[in-house]
Amino acid sequence: MINDYRFKNKINNNIMEFTFKVIIVGPSAVGKTSLLNRFMHNQFALKYKLTIGVDFLTKTVEYQPSKSVKLHIWDIGGQERFKFLHRSFYEGASGALIAFDLSRQNTFSSMKNWLSEMRSIMTNEIPKVIIGNKTDLIPEIGQIIDRSAIEQYAKNEDCLYIETSAKTGENVEKAFLELTQCMVKKVG
Ligand code: GDP
Ligand code: MG
């Protein structure tokens, strides 16, 4: 059961609704929780609040007119001492967002470690979106990570690449929507 998290519910008018487990991973303070806050509540806070262990959220997404799915989103805290949670965190996921921070070069390389850990734990291939977050800071600090290198990496890893800002909301819905569409296509 846990390995087949996806299930269908028949709801009124014969509309089929899927529930997908989606995980968001990446180094600390890249904006994972903020992206979820923006997506769930259309809110943003500059104050940093550490995610402890794992958090869960549920949201219904209309991926096509009058067609929706439910996302059960798991948000992870990056602390070493919670590393034992990683296996159950990845288990049964249908899609993943892997985030880094466009204003901190080192988060791009740590994000790659997250992706390879995910690949080493998960036996099945799932749709993945790499997120370069904090685009709002680029006008201030410049493009410090080479965009073509990011795009090349995403392509090699068979991931979509989307640049977002949890602060302004730019592309946040789009990231979730595109991931949802890939997941639906995969089960459809
Ligand atoms: P997490 O550890 O990956 O969950 O990161 P958080 O969501 O807790 O965010 C870490 C810090 O970055 C917080 O102070 C946020 O306010 C800030 N932050 C998150 N997203 C953005 C963004 O898109 N732009 C800017 N400027 N700051 C952000
Ligand atoms: Mg967090």
C-alpha cells in the first residue's frame, strides 16, 4: 500500500480524482517552506522558521478545467539528526520538487546531493521539477549561478527547471501545476 500511494476516489458526476504524494527537498533556507506557504495560503514571511522533521500539507489542484487532483505535500527539515526519516519521506512519492537558492552558489551543488540521495533511495523514476528560488534577488545581486549550467544539469537529469520567487509569487503555481500535469500524464 505504502508503495502505491496513488489511489482514485470516485466522486460525484463520475469525475475521477487522484491523490498524489509530492515531496519538496533541498538544502536549508532555500525557501521550501516559503514556496509551500505561497502556494497554500498566498502568503510570505521574511522571518526564518526552521522546519523540524517533516511537515504535511494537502491541497487540491485543478490541472485542467474541471479536472482536479489532491496533492499531499511533504516538506522536510534539512537537519542531519532527522536523516533517519528520509527513507519514509521518499517512499511512495509520485513527484518531487528539488529546490536551491539562486542567491547562494553552494546550494546548487548541495541540491545535486539531494537529487542523488533521492535516486539512490527510490527504485522508481518519478516526475521531478528543479526549482531555482529567490528570483526577486537577482536584480540586486546578479545572476551568480550560470543559467545554462543549471539548464544543462536539469536536462541531463530528466527534470524540468523552473525559476520562482516565494516572495513575489512568480512561477510558484506554475511549478506545482507542471509537476501535477507530469504526474497525471504518467498514471493516465
Ligand atoms: P527552507 O529551509 O528551505 O524551508 O526555507 P524557508 O522557506 O524557511 O526560507 C528561508 C529564508 O529565505 C526565509 O527567511 C525566507 O523568508 C527567505 N525566502 C524564501 N523564499 C524566498 C524568496 O523567494 N525570496 C527571498 N528574497 N527570500 C526568500
Ligand atoms: Mg523549511
